[in-house]
Amino acid sequence: MDNNENLNNKKTDENKETVETSETKASEPTLEEVQPKKEEIDYKAKYFYIAAEMDNFRKRMEREKENLVKYGNERILSDLLQIVDNFERTTDMLKHDQDPKIKNIVAGIDMVQKQFIDTLSKHGLTPVQSVGRDFDPNFHEAMAQEYEEGAKPNQVIKEFQKGYTLNGRLIRAAKVVVSNDKQ
């Protein structure tokens, strides 16, 4: 029986150690349990990346929408500028006529032209100021150079065609004559 008792005692001791080690494992978290799994980190990183991408997409769409509202009518307004030019040409040609009927017609055309330009300016269209200003290649297109007494070099002295901007963006450059310092 001594052998049986020794064997039983050994088994009991081994069982106690097994129980103790399993209890110890249960009370102390392992390194694997404390650190997040690689999959979990990957999912979090992907989530934050997608959230940032969605925020950037939303901001980009807002900017594009704003630009569409601001500059969406650019093509039609640039086409209407030809009508404004024709009004100006007509009034310039008829201004010097002395006939009272023609003067009344010119006054009527001039009023319609001003009303038309006012309507276009309500939508963000503004003329480029040229004559008397320094030549700016961002807003002016030089058609010729001429000498003019009293004008400084590279100053706009004549305007063939007005330039226009739409909400600060150039839609048509002014065609101008620029002064030079040589006769």
C-alpha cells in the first residue's frame, strides 16, 4: 500500500500544481490577451483611413458645388458679352449724328445697354479697368504699341474691346493698345 499511497500523493500534488497554474493563468492576463490582435489594429486603421477619406470627399464636393454655382453661368455670360459689344459699337457710331430722332434712338439703346450691363453685374460680371492703368498681362491683351505724349511706358492708352471678370476670374481679356517710349 505504500506504493499506492505514494502514487496517490504524487497524483494529488500534480493535480494541485495543475490547479495552481491554471488559477494563476486565470488571474494574470497573458501578453497575448493584453496586446490587441493584429487584425483588430488593421481594422481600426482602415476605419480611420476611410473616415478621413469620406471627410475629404465631402469637403471636395462642397468646394465643387460652390464653384459650380459661382462659375456655372460663365459660358452664357461670355456669349452675352458679344451683345454688349454690339450695343457699344452701335451707340459709338450713332452718337455723332445730329438728327434728333437718331439722338433719341441712341439714348434708348444706351439705356437698354446700361440695364443689360447692370443685370450682368448682379450675377458677378465686372468690366476690367484698362485705360490709364499699367499693362497687366493677366487682364490685358496687347494688340499694338504706340507712342503717346505724356503717357508712361507700358500704360494702356486705348481699348479695342473691354475685358470682363466673373467673380474675380477672368473670362475675357481686354484688347488694348499700350504706350511705348519711342516715337
